[in-house]
Amino acid sequence: MTAEDVLSVLTLLRRAEADIWIGGGWGIDALIGEQTRDHRDLDLMHRQDQEAAVMAVLSEQGFAESLNWRPVRFVVTDAAGRDIDLHPLIFKDDGSAEQASTIPEHPFIYPSSCFVSGTIGGSAVPCLSAAQQVFFHQGYEPSDRDRHDMAQLRRVFGIATHF
């Protein structure tokens, strides 16, 4: 998934008036303002009540569902093998959101302050905050990509991470 791919997808979703935020590796690179590694996919958080619009836009671009772990997440893939990992969020009146988890009584929490902006290819993009990224990189054995991403957050923001 290239920077041009990311910006193209975001442009299409903005035209459909879908609210989305980038997470994962591209989200970290957006916070830093530069691409620091290759990315196999694009992680997007979206409003669950806008899922039909998101899917319509992506379907028009040749993406089809390749993994269904709803309500936690699902993945769409196109013929070129590009993956978009979609995470449905339910927003509260205070601007915070929840995402279902595999443990229903422990949803993933997104405080309103975690919805920020970053930059990809010189364009402003919506993404998750550094603190939220660190929070989501806890509680599992990190991959080399995870270690790289957390090192970038430490380098740029001085944020303490557990690996």
C-alpha cells in the first residue's frame, strides 16, 4: 500500500462524506510526517453508521471483503492485493468512541482526544494520536514492524513505549 494509494482512498471516502481515521503503520507515519517503512495494508477507523457508504465507495474501486471479523474488524482486498483493514467505531456524544473487541465486556476505547491530524505526501490526513497508537501496541508479542513503529514514536515524540 503506497502513499499514493492511501491518498487516493482517502479522497474517495471524503467525497462520500465518510469520517475515517488512519491507524496502524500508516497512522504512525502520518504522525511523523514521512514514510518510514513499506506498508502491506491500510488500517482505517470509520463510523459504524457510515459503513454502507464506505463499502459502496470501496466496492466501486474493486475492493471486496476478504475477512469478516465483525463487529471487531473486517478487511477488503482488491485485485492488486491491496488490503484495507476496517475498524467500525460507535461514537458517543462527547466525541469518544468504542470498537467492539473479542471480549464483549472490554471494548476498545477511543478518547475524543485521540482523533488528530497527520501528513502523508504533503497532504493533511486524519489519524490516531501517538498516545492511542502506543495504547494499541500493548498486551501482545510485538512484530519487527511493531518495534520499528514504536521506535519512530520514541524518536519523534519522546514517548515511552514498552518495547
